[in-house]
Amino acid sequence: MPHKYKLLVSDIDGTLADGSGVISAADKKALVELHRAGIKVSLCTGRPAKGCQAVLQKMPEDGFHVFFDGALVCNSDQTQVIYSRPIKKELLSEICVLAHERGLTLELFSNTHFYVEHEHTLAQIHSDLLKFETTMAVFSAVCQQAPMIMGCLVIPAADENEFKPVLVDFGVKHHLVFSWTQNPTRTDIRLVNIMMNDVSKGRALGALCSYLGLGLEEVAAIGDGTNDISLLSAAGLAIAMQNAPPELQAVADYITPDLNHNGFAQAVHTHLL
């Protein structure tokens, strides 16, 4: 009997893997069972592709995944890009000026590289978390050579309240979105992802389904954060982790246990297999 859902799209951090990229034995087994059943799995994350290689290597097959919160859809090694929404070049210089004037640590990401202009402790922390080595470059030059998919500001947690209003106002003015996140293993810093304001996981899912020849009704999606709202809203079956914020649970069809209780595996066995 054919399965109703042909594709499962999953967030990584807090959904499939912990902050160190570790996937539980039960969740690994569920991935294998999905593969055997002919159900494709695509990851959908705020991370760059090279920032989640440890998880990608555990996937039963190579496929297409959503990176940078929806700004890039490509295969694991970035050799096939099917959707990309880089930051407009004219805005990159404005972002650089803002970071310089405020004394903020700015990073820029292309499809394949993680750029910094100078060594900085905060950038090194982020590099270590992602397991993605930085490349030193002059931003004004590198921005002319390759599209930048995302910018990121690394801010001490103690300074969050000082800078949040400034960045919100800047984003509204320049049609950018500043998305605040934190890694559970480093609560002393905030990572502020910068992208065009029309970027979303839901829009990227539409591009992925178009490429794969699937209808959105054939897709199940699972996540745990507010950046997953557009993803779950677009999918035919929406599953939220039990520890997800109320606004995500509100758009979910089902709630599954949290990461520590193998919620991913339970969702797979309950709703897909």
C-alpha cells in the first residue's frame, strides 16, 4: 500500500539532533526505516550546508535540503542549487557599515564559505559550534565575487536588549529580517542571522516540492522553533515537538514528544510508516 506522504522535511537542532549534532539511536533507525519505505527526507535548517555536515553524513541517502532558514535549497555538497535568495549587493555595504559603527562582529556566508574580516573570539566560537572553518576576506571585495546568502552578527547575550531595537529598525528600513537564535551549549551569545525579508522555510519548501514534482499535500514537516512556522503551515502534515513555543504548536496537526524522548522517531512511526 503506497504511503500518503512522500517526503518528510525536518528541522535539525532540537528536532532531529542536539546542539552537538548528535542523533539518538532511535531517531537514526527511523531515518533508515523511512529510506526503506521509499519516503524521502530533507533537512530544513537555519545552518549553512557546511555547518551541518555531521548530520548530513548520517542521512541514509543524499538528497536536497533547505539551508539558511530557506535562503538556499541544494544537495549536501552544494553542487546542485535549485533555489537561492541571496542578500542584495547594495544592502551588504549598509550591513557592513552598521556592524562597523556599532562595533559588532559580522560574518558573511556564501553557498560554500564562511567569511570574516579579522579574527575575533565571538566568530571563533561560532565557527567551533558549526564545525565550519572561517575564511579571512575583505568584505567589500568578496561581496563582488560571490552572492552572500546570509549575514550573521555574534552578540554577547548581555547586549541583546541594547541592540535588538536598533536591528529591528534597520531591518524594516532595508527589507531585511534579523532572526535571533542561540545554541543551547553557548547561552552566553546570541546569533543574529540576516537575510532578505521574503526568505522563509515555507517558501523554500515550495521550491523543493516543485523540483521534486510533489504536491505540498504529500509532505510532512516537523520542527520545534518559530522559524518553522512557515514550514509547518505549508506542509500537508504539520508536527511540532512538545517543547515548541505556543505559536508553532498552534499551526501543528500533531504534537510529538521532545528530542530527549525521541519525538522524531515517534512521529515517524505514528504518522508516516
